[in-house]
Amino acid sequence: MQAHERFHRIDKDFRNPYARDRDRIIHSGSFRKLEYKTQVFLNQEGDFFRTRLTHSIEVSQIARSITSHLGLNESLAEAIALAHDSGHTPFGHVGGDTLDKCLKDDGFKNGFEHNFQSFRVVSLLEKRYKGFDGLNLTFATLEGILKHSYPYKKSFLPPEIHEKFNLDTHPSIEAMVVDRADEIAYISHDIDDGVNAGLISFNDLKESELIEEILQKVSEEGVTQENSEMFRYRFSSHLINHLVYSLLDYSNVDTSEILSASLDSKSDIPVGFEPKLETKIKKLKKLLFDKLYQHKDITVKMYAGKQAIKGLYSGLMEEDKMLPEFYYKQLNSRNKHRVVADYIASLSDRYAFTFYNEMYGKI
């Protein structure tokens, strides 16, 4: 028997549909650009800090672990997780808020919303096929990216979205898991990055009852804050594990009835934390907002990003020939405001600064 005869010829795609979705997302240009898009700290701040790309990978890992234990579809959760931030602008939420204001101030009432932009990226803006736009993802993956956890009735949604999706229902349970995995990931890694940068300390965070509980677990291991790197690692591990196991203990998922199925908006969400823990998480988020996200050093950097977004928008609206050919050609068939916004949203942090500097001089 010849060597090549020992292997079966594969004539059809052997992947399941959601695994195929995942692969298409990973190989997309928008996914690669997440490497240079801000999570909290600008990409230029150093190699340690999370970016949108590393955040998406962390969310995917947590979501896979949870869905595996609950008997849900891991590949569906992974695909949604990897694409959930693909519509984010440079400079994090500040960039999206600034672009939204630019559009609305210019009379474009629909503005900019990053959840819907993520949906538009994978269903419209990515060009991978000759006959149609987008990545050709499954309905469940698209619905999860669009809705996250809840019914998604928004005034800016075009008629075709209302026709294709029931906006009165929740998305799949896998999408709900991703939404919670997103929360677990960003809470844990924002604390890790913030402490590493010296912008916040564990003593600052002791105001949180949840943090006190996690610090006690690290202490019981015999790890002290004198070993700062090890302490951060053990803290992050305990925080993620605590939240994941708490979610698994409280969630009520019956896979025989609701596997990857949409739930009516009146139905209770079967994935979540017990009320007492939900309250602790909300208080921790408020603490992080006040002491980390509003820190002077972050505010200064984000202000620079805000000025870059405003300058790029103004310049491109005034002189659209500065648009790359791919976007410039779209001006013949699409609204100029939206084309400019789509281009700006696609940029990495560093290229947004570079392009701004080419327009106006060094920022």
C-alpha cells in the first residue's frame, strides 16, 4: 500500500459549523488588529498589558471552560467570544464614545455603538467572498455577537436586522456565558494590569468585600505581597476560579430543553451569580471605575486618544481623498459619515496616532 493511500481524502469541510465560524474569525483582518487596540492601557505603554486581542482570548478560554462543564456548545461560545470586541474603536470605550459624539454632532442620529459595529464587521465589512459581504457565519454566532445576553431592540437598527432576528428574545445560552466570561476576564485582568502599573494597590481594593475574600485565599497559600509578581498571579487565579465556580454553582441550565435556543425576553436568564455576589461585583466595578479607570495617568492618555479620533473624523470628512482606496470606493454607494466612521473604527491605536500626526503634526 502506498503511503498516500493510508489517508482518507477529505472532499468536504470536516468542521462543525461553529468551529468553522471560529476559524473564519481568527483568520480575519479585524481579529488581528485587536492586538494593537486598547483594553485599558494604550498599546504603547508596554508589552505586559492586555489588549483587545489578549482579552478576547481570555474570554474565550473562560467561556469554553464554563460551557464544557454545563454541557453547552464550546465552539459556539468560542466563536462569539473571539468576535465580541471586533467592532471596538482604537482607545477603548473613550474612542467609541468620541466617534459616537462626532457622528451625532454632525447630524447623523444613529451614531456609533460598538456591539452593533462588531456585528457589522463580521457580517458586512469583512470581505472574504466574491459574491457577498462578511465572514458567512452561522445565525447563532451572529445573534450572540449582536445581543450578548439580552433582547436588543435599538432605534438605530436597520429594517433588515428586524427581519432576520427576533429582537424580543435573548440569544443562546452560550452567548450569555460569553457575556459573563467577559465580565470575569476584564475584572481580573484590569486589576492585574492596574496593580502592575502602580496605579492601584491591593490595599486600595480592600474596600471591596469580594477582594478581601480573594486576598484571604492567597494568604492561606503562604504567598505574601513581598513576592509581588507571584502574589498577582495567585490573586488573579483565585479571583477567576471563585467567579467561575460561583457561576457554575448558581446557574440553572437544562441542556435537554434550551441548548443553543433563544429564550423569550420574559424568561429568566439561566446563567449568573447569586444576588449577594452580584452586589459585591457591582461594588467592585464602582471601585475600579473610581480608582483605576479615572486615574490621572489613564485619563491623560485617553484624552490624547479622544483628540486623535476627533481630528481624524474632522479631517476625513473635509478631505475624503485621504481614505484608503477600499473605503474611498464605498463613497459611491454608502453614506460618507458611516464610511469615515467605519474606517476610523478599524484602526489600531498606534496607526490612529500615526495618521493623526501626518494630518496635523506631532500629537
